[in-house]
Amino acid sequence: MVEVVMPIVEWFRVVFIEQLDGWVLLGFLAQACFTMRFVVQWIASERAKRSVVPVAFWFFSLFGGGLLFIYAIQRQDPVFIAGQGMGLVIYIRNLWLIANERRAAMADAE
């Protein structure tokens, strides 16, 4: 049993303790921000009793995705860089569309 458990314990030590540095902490912070978007969306949907995507979802997406993009660049991970980079374009575009919609609504109200 020890022969099975010890390599796993060693792997966790190397991955979560030896590699722990400021970049890993940034990565965890970024992932937490990115995860918050789902929490915000879920709470908003539960309150409305329908599927809702609040503006905060897009801001958490942009902030968390931006930090994850920086983290991915530092780690030189091309898959992660491409994935987060494409996401950032989508998040910015959605915020742009929301801002345009609000400006148009304000203009109509005047």
C-alpha cells in the first residue's frame, strides 16, 4: 500500500509545494475570479427563476480571463494562451454591445 500512496504524496508535494511561487498564486487568484462569474450567473438566475447573464458575469470573465492570459504567457502554454486570448475578445465585445445598448436606451428615454 505504501508503494502506491508514496508516489502520489510525492507528486502532490512537487506540484503544490515545490512549484509554489508568485505566479502560481496569481494563477489561483485568476482562476478564482474566473470561477466567480459562474457563481454570479447562478445566483442571478436563481433569483430571477430563469437563465440570466448579468453584466458582472462579463466583468469577472474579463478580469479573470485577463489574469489567466498573463499567467498562460508566463507559463508559455500555447493552448492556454490561445484559449484565453479568444475569450478576452468575446468578453470585450459583449461588454461593448451592452454599453451600446444602454447608450441607445438612454437616448430613447430623452
